[in-house]
Amino acid sequence: ILEADLLQVAEVMGIENDIEITDDIGSADAILALNSEIKQNPWIRGVAKFHQLPIFVIK
């Protein structure tokens, strides 16, 4: 997911001030990933489980 696309959606939804994008999973509150990424990269689920983070999937 491109950061610019995510920020554009957040702006349209009026939540641009409520979210922060980070590459540091340790400081994240959730993981957002494409459905295809979840299927191709099982480590995403493992990292989410280890850090006890919810995964939000975009179809």
C-alpha cells in the first residue's frame, strides 16, 4: 500500500489527524495490509501475533 494513497484516503475520510504511518511495528497500534500480501507473506501474521497487533486487510 502506498503511503500517499493511504494518506489521501485518510484525508477524504477526515481522519488524517487521527492516524500516523510508521515503519516501526513495535510502535504500531495495528497493521494494514492487502489481502494478497497476507497470503504471500505469512510472516506478517507472525509479527502481528508476536506484537499482539490487529491486522486490517484490504481486499
